[in-house]
Amino acid sequence: MAINWRDTDERLIRRGERILELSLVENCQAELDAMNHGKESHPYKPTPT
């Protein structure tokens, strides 16, 4: 049985799109601003990956 790599790749990409929610990245700065609002100590900042 031959593997259809195009279908396999597309299926994996769709699965990844469901796992990775891009709105998390898009709203990152707004969430950090909200977490730092009124904070007296060091501000929260994103950790490098």
C-alpha cells in the first residue's frame, strides 16, 4: 500500500492548527499589560524560547 504523502502532510498541518491557538500569540502584549497593571515589583515579561 502506497502512502499518499500529500494527504498525510495536510492532515498533520490541520491537526497542528487545532493545537496551536494563534490568538494566544496575537493577544500576548495585551495580556502582559493587564498582568502588569498596578504591579509594584518587576514586570512580567515573555520568556525567550
